[in-house]
Amino acid sequence: MIDISLIETATVADLRNHFRRVSAWIDDGRSVEITRRGRPFARLTPVAEASKRKLDQPDFKAQRQEIWGDRVFSAGAVEAMEAFEREGDEG
């Protein structure tokens, strides 16, 4: 059940012209009732917190450490690797 005290009201024009304000209400956990010509048209409700979780980002630093360890490449070594990759692209 939706708590009536947490419902904001916006018109279709408000949704179109002031979307940032309306989306801020939703971010705050409030539902927004959209009206068209003074009559309720739709209701926007926030997504449940469990499904808002961000996906875990890969740990690129740990991956690099696992692959290359503490090796440091000289400028010449990097140029040689780039040249080798370009040869593979050309044929």
C-alpha cells in the first residue's frame, strides 16, 4: 500500500518541462501521481531498494597486477608491443 502522504502530484506538462524536479521526488522515495486535464492519469513509484543496487565494477588494478605483477615496461618495449599489434592488424 502506498502512503498517501508520500504522493506528489504533477501534470503531464510538469513531467515534460520539469522532469528533474519530478525525478528528484522519486529519488527521495516519493510516488508521483501524473494528472492530465485535472484527472489522475498515471502514478510513478520508486523502484525497490534491493533492485537499485549498482552492479559490481571489475577491479582493473587487481587484474593488471595478476597478469603483469610488478613488471615495468620501457618505452622501447611498449613501442615493440604496439608495432607487433599493428602487424597483426595489417595481415
